[in-house]
Amino acid sequence: MQNKEIRLASRPTGLPAIENFQFVDTETPPLGEGEVLLRSLYISVDPYLRGRMREGKSYVAPFELGQVIESGGVGEVVESRSATFKPGDIVSGYLGWRLYNVAPDQQLMRTIPGVSPSTALGVLGMPGLTAYFGLLDIGKPKEGETVVVSGAAGAVGMTVAQIAKIQGCRVVGIAGSDEKNRYLRDELGVDATINYKTTKDMFSALKEACPGGIDVYFDNVGGPVSDAVYPLINDRARVVICGQISIYNSDKLDVGLRPQPFVLIHSALIQGFIITQYADGVAHLAQWFTGGQPKHAETIVDGFENTPKAFIALFSGENLGKQIVKC
Amino acid sequence: MQNKEIRLASRPTGLPAIENFQFVDTETPPLGEGEVLLRSLYISVDPYLRGRMREGKSYVAPFELGQVIESGGVGEVVESRSATFKPGDIVSGYLGWRLYNVAPDQQLMRTIPGVSPSTALGVLGMPGLTAYFGLLDIGKPKEGETVVVSGAAGAVGMTVAQIAKIQGCRVVGIAGSDEKNRYLRDELGVDATINYKTTKDMFSALKEACPGGIDVYFDNVGGPVSDAVYPLINDRARVVICGQISIYNSDKLDVGLRPQPFVLIHSALIQGFIITQYADGVAHLAQWFTGGQPKHAETIVDGFENTPKAFIALFSGENLGKQIVKC
């Protein structure tokens, strides 16, 4: 069958550009035993993919030049040589940026019925699980504690904010527009918000928003925004390093405030992680979700051909919630 | 009884100076029930005391101006109204920088017989326990892993190095003189050493010394020395923040390499701590010690009147092992 895919044409320098991507006409290969042919419904674009476009070691192997880009995707089964899935089934998995993907059934999961299948890329997928395990396993928020979330209006951040509220915490969200912050306060019940783009003195703003200091910092951004957090951490504070989007487009070493002196005087912890335990988290999140918690927002970009553009837009922070391409 | 004590006369700016300390003639107070009068034998001078000379919150309350300086000390009981101790007993505790201290028996511990009582201030005291719990509880070194220790020739560092060797690790020590490094290699069996004062490219030197990357970094110093470590950490590396002596004399925010990006891509951990569990550690260390492990070194400065000078000398790193004043 006639197909189209998006390959890495060249490695980005700084902010990725349309020219770094190449659209190629291809044919779908014949199905092997246990495989299905999927028509793409939704494609996830995620900040961490920037790391895979770079040469050298990160927590996921880099994309090769000329390789199809891969990320989370949702598709409809249109042909099947699998005993598990039949045509019409909606599944999610790690897929190529293609109109059609051929994939082995073992790498696919049925989406949860009754909710939009796109949530498999957001609140009920990798970003939701990242929030769930990062906050609960590393952040370990306790009732009454203050939790600060940067990138709070992104897919991960807004799930973190809601889980922290469920845990009985004071939640302070940092995001890049007044509109996002209104959403965080009015829709998600976040206690206080800071617009880092319009706030001149982040330290004073945070100090005012966190009169009892900061017990948990869920960091999606790094850089100067995070520099304002460390001087306010409490004894035994936990900092969850989930993302550092402020530096993903930089090739220089990241210079700024060293947090180690604050770690020293407060017996604090800074920790990174990769989500591994999948099943439990999805079940618990789905339970909260069908019970009305957590809320989610999606920014849906229309058209397969706009996938690279949707990815690039992540770095100007235009999305509210999960950024997704609808094919 | 005629006494002499050393008080904080003024708060240091930068490197502490003799003028920040004041010698005052006093009288010992009469003994209360359960108290003993101690003649000072050894006084511990420790880098962390610099933090207590600063105004504002740290993990220990600041010294007030005019207050006697306090630190670990070893003394001989010369008078007793305690059922626990009799004249002639040698005890350790948190004591004032005085020729004689009056102290309640509950705050004192008998020193371990058969070894120099000064070890209660070093390898069998706070520095030894700091090494023990910091390395084992946070660093969690596994056989075959690479452990890097900064400030490796200090009281804490050389205990860390030996415990890491006992755990079957490759140990790389960073210290400030060739003589210290010879001691680390020849006496303690450290696998490789780096003299940070004469090494121009710390990163390359570390890379060469750690061909398998770095699994555990026990950090006593912070600053540029530590900046060279983070780019070399392995997945799931553990960084123990024990001290940051490079900035203790600075009043500025600490600017340099932000380690968070490396924490992110390696799912690493950076953690500070305070030792709390006392008894177990001392017993285990004493057991290793009387069995020949760990070795220790002391730099002994003679004379109570030289206590401030011995403290100040810590920041030029002249001491090999525990810096102690002999009264």
C-alpha cells in the first residue's frame, strides 16, 4: 500500500527546523505472522525526542540520519495477521511517523474504551505515567507539603499538579502564559501560579507563593527557572528531574546556579528516573480519570504533514497539555 | 577553677582570620548533679564549623557573636558528680573550645580502649560515621563499581576510600598534593589519584582514571572539581553531597555547571544527609579498625592557643587526615 513517512534528514542545531525532516513516499511491507497494519490516528510529539536527534548517548539511543522518527502513536487496525487484534481495533504503541505502520502485536496495547484514544498518548500514556511514578516514587509528597511544578501546563505537569492536589498538598504551578495559569487555577485547582515569562524576580514570586518553603519540586524545565527554586527548598526536600526543556536545543554545557550547596544544608535529594512499571500506573490513572480525576488538556494539530511543525512548536511552549497530531 | 575559652568575636568574611576569635579568661562553674569536669585533651576542628559562623539557617544553628565555639572534643574527667564516670575516665562529646568543660554525663561517650582517644574525633567519630553512612546508605557501592572521592585525604575522604575498597570497588581519589595522593595509593590501596591543584584538565584526568565511567561520587568539595565529574557519571549513578568546602568561605551564590541535565539522562541521584544512627556505625567501624581497617591519619596541632589557626588551615588543605588540636 502507498505510504508516507517522516525521516530525520539532518541533525538540528539549536531549535529544530522543518529542513531537519524529510517526507518520503514508501510502500507498506507485507504483514508477517503476528503483525498488524495500522492507520495512524494520532501521533505524539514530545520534548525528549529532541535528545534522540542528537548524536551520542542519552537515555534512549539516537535516531540515525535517514531513519524514520518514532514516538508514541495511536492507530486503527486495518489488516491483521494477529490473533489478538482485528480490523477496527484501536491500539497504541511506539510507532514510526508514518501514515501506516506495520507492527508486531506484542508491542501494541488496546486503548481504554470510553475515553478518547488520544489519552493513550497523554494522561493515560507515557506522560501520565511519568507524572505518576516521578511524583509518587521520587517526590513522595505528604499531606500539607508544598509542591512546585515547572512546565505545569504541559502533559506531564498538569497531571503532576492534580496528583499532588489529590495527595493534599499546596501546589504551585509555573507556566509560560496567563491563559495556561488560569487553566491551572480554575480547572485543576492549583493554589498559586507564576508566569515565568512576565515575572521579573522569580525568586521573590516563588517565595511569596511558597510561604512554608518548598518540599517537592517537579522539574520539567531546568535553567534559570529552577535556579529560583533551590534557595527555597526545605529540609529533606525532593527534586524530581523529569525534563530540562530549557537546554534541549543547546549544545553547550549548562552553566548556572549549582544546587549542591542547598542539597548539602537541607539533606535534600535530586533524582532522575525512567518509567518502567507500566501496568499498575495506567490502571490507577484510568481509575482516577474515569472517576473525574485527573483532568487533561490536549492541543491537537491537524494533519500528518504538520507533525514536524507540531514538534518544533513544543519549544516555544504554545501547547496547553499534551501536544498531539491528528492524522 | 581558672579557665580559658575561645569565642566568636566577629563573623568571618571570606577566609576566617585569627581576629574572628577571642580568647577569654573565665572560671569553671560548680558541678551540678550528673555533671563532670573535663580537662580538654583533643579538640576537633572541622570545615562545617565555618557554616555555623555565618548568620542564617544551615543544618546546625549559627554561633552567636560572643558565644564559645563548640565542636567535637575529647577530655579527661578530673572531677565527677556523675554515677557513670569517675576521675581519669577519657570521654568524647560535643564540647566548647575551652581548657576545661563542665558537661552532663548523658552527652558524653567513653572512648574505645586500646586505640588513641583522638580517633573519637576522626575515624571512630563524626567523620568516620559520616563516611560510613554517606557511602553505604546513599552511595550504595556495588562490587566492581567505580567510586570517586573528592577531599580524599581528609578525615572523611580517606575512610570513604577504604570502605569503598572493602566493598570491592575501583576507587579514585582526588586530593591537593602529591604527598597526599601517595599516601592514598600506598597506604590505603586507592587505585588512582588526581592532584586537582596541578592537573590542568580535570575532566580528561578523571576520564582516564575512570575508563568505565563513575558510579558513585562522594563529594566533599563541590565547585569546579565536581563539575568535571558529572559528565562522566553512569546510568543510575549516586552522588553523595557530604561537603562543599570550596564555597564555605564565599557569600555569593555558587555558579558553575548545573548537574541536573546529567541527572536527567542517567536517572542519577544527588543526595545530602546528616548522620543520625550513631551506635551501629561506631561498632562496625571499630570492628574494622581493630581488625586493621580502616587506617587513619591525623594531623595534630599542638597547643590550645593554636585552635583557631588549626581551623583556618583546613581551608588551605594542609592536613592529611583528621585535623586535631592537642591541648
